[in-house]
Amino acid sequence: MAKRGVAPVLTAALVVAAFAATATSVRAIGVCYGVMGSGLRSNSDDVVQLYKSKGIGNMRFYFADQEVLNALRGSGIGLALDVGNEHLADLAANPASAASWVKDNVQAYYPDVNIRYIVVGNEVDGAASVLQAMQNVHDALTSANLADRIKVSTAVKMDVLDDNSSPPSNGVFRNPSVMSPIVRFLASTGAPLLANVYPYFAYKDSQGIDLNYALFEPSSTTVSDTNGLTYTNLFDAMVDAVHAALDKVGGGSVDVVVSESGWPSADGRGASVENARRYNQNLISHAGKGTPRKPGPMEVYVFAMFNEDGKVGDPTEKKFGLFNPDRTPVYPINFA
């Protein structure tokens, strides 16, 4: 996880109104498993059992790792598997490398490991290699007769949108020459766009956002869109700005999977154990409702399973975990 950009005008609070969502079942809730912390590169069997014991049905993992993939065999846990940004250039330049990667890391484990997505690039800004790498990995999956079951996508951060993305229906991609071909690829293959969505960073970096509006809690803040939709939390506004941007480049059929979202428990403005618990518990509950623009169950990955004390940068980066590296909970949370 890198520091998250967010279109600042998404923070605007316009008028007070009511919003009700009707869907209640959750399509998929996952948790991201990062290993940049003490003891997190070992005992993957224990981690998989922890996922199962908590009822967590999906995992995102950030590189192909033999120990993790073997631990997932027979678990039924759905996996979003990143190729790792360091491999993008090679996968883009060499179809044979993509075929080899798929053979070693997908065919060797699927279907014992329930691989659902291959994530080609995490928050890679404007790299021409991303689309070509996606195409090469997809072609390799097609050759292995797996492309109809495992989808290839990429994960973007919120600054993929232009700053003028509020109200949400104003959402537009900052660089459509990069995103339009990617969206066309996703539409043609039936894959979603993965988006890392962090209301926390919008709140942290702006004095104008009500904390409760960012936490899914009752708030005097609402945002009324020109299309008649009303927003009572910042998460929905951010996700629907991505939906609007997709629509504007012909990607109305492309779903949005929230591939990261979370709240730190310490070391930053608004970062506390209680706020982290409230945000993540509310996020899990809210995923069954969807957004005003796209009501219905949605797919969300909470960031992250563990606090990662090996991370550098902003101190909050170390404190997004639901659990400590020793597997003790940072706070109670219910995935039921």
C-alpha cells in the first residue's frame, strides 16, 4: 500500500438529504494479506486457518509465493493474486514470460487454489507496460483454458481520477489515453476494474471532511448529485466517481471491485483503535448494500490482515492491520 491520492473535491458536502439502500447480502468480503512485518513470511498454514476461523472468504496476496499458494490448497478461499510490479516490464515484453508465470503460479495450483483474479500492476501510474502485460497474461490463461474462470485486471488508486470528480457523476479519468484501452480490455474479457479506495486519506489530508461521514456513521454531511442520487458516506462517493469515469470511456459494463480499503489504528489524524474498528465493521456491513449508483452486493477487500511493522513512510502505514503479527486481534471484528 502506498500513500493514497484522492480527488480533493470529493470531500465537498453540499446539501442534506436521505439515502436508503435495499440490498442486504454481501457478494464477497476479503482481506489483504501483506507480509512486511515481523514473522509474517512464515506459518502461512496458520494464517489460512485464521482466515477460515474468522469466516473470511477471500484473500488478496501481493506476489506469487509457493508457501502461501500451497497453504491455500483445498481451503476454498478465493484469491486475488498480484504478479508483483517488479515483473510488469518482463511480462509486457515477453509473452513467453507470461506463459511461464501462468504455468508456474496458476496452472500448478488451480483449481486446488481458488484463484479468481490475477492483478497485473498495483497503483502503477500511467505505465504503458500495464495493458500489454495484462493482455499477455490473459492470452496465457486463454491458452491454458482458464480465461473464462480467472480474470485479469489491474488495481488503481483514486488519483487515477481528475481532481474535479465531485459530485460523483463528474468522475472522469485523469489520463483517458491510458485508462480507455485498459477499460476496453476489461469490458471485452468480462473483468472488473480493481480500485484501492481510502476515505481515511481524504479525511487525513483535508480539514473539511466530517469524521463520521468518512466512517459510515450518522452525519450531518450529505452530498446531492445532479443525477438525483444522495451520498451519506465518503466511500460511496469515491466508488461512484470511479463508476462515472468508467461510463465516460465506454466501460459501463465494467464492475468495480474495491481491492483495498481500511483505516489505521494509530499514528495519524483520526487514527485510533475505535475508529479503525468502526470503519472496517461498517465497511463490511455496507458492502451488502452497494452504492447509490450501483446498488446491490459488492466485492470489497479490507486492508489489511496484519499490522506490518516493516513498512516505511508514513507511520500509519504500519497500523492498518486487523491483527498483530503474533495473530492477536488489534480489535474485535465480525465477518459474519
